Amino acid sequence: MSDGDRTSTPTVWHYKPWWCQPWSILLTGVGLIAASWLVLHRVWLTVLVAIPLSVWMGYFVLVFPRLVAQAGLLETDVPKDPSN
């Protein structure tokens, strides 16, 4: 994908830092769920941890980007990455 393609269709992820990208949200959520199982070894406690974390991951990875796009809050010009 060239820079020209990316600037024509901006997403909310272009404006978020590295620690708020889909991969980091999913990795954190899955890691916390796995850690709860490894530490507690109780299915019911792991489920209690997994439910709110799954809702959190689902909201920020699936729902939030759609809401931002529908609200028209995305600019047409994506900011350039200063590290490049």
C-alpha cells in the first residue's frame, strides 16, 4: 500500500499511538485472560475476567472505529509519521 492509498481512506488507527492499535488491544486482553487462568486456575474467575475484557476489546476494535467513521470525525489528510 502506498502513501497515496492510505491518505485517501483514513481510519481511526492512523491517529492512535502504538499502544492503542488493534494488535495491542487484543494482545493485552488475551494476555490478561490467560494470566488470570495461569494464576488462579479457576474457570469461573477466568470467565469473570474474560467477560468485561472481551466487551472492552470488542468495543475498541470493532465498534469505536465505526462510530468515529460514521460521525465524520476523520480528516481526509492523514498526519505523516515523523519517524519516516
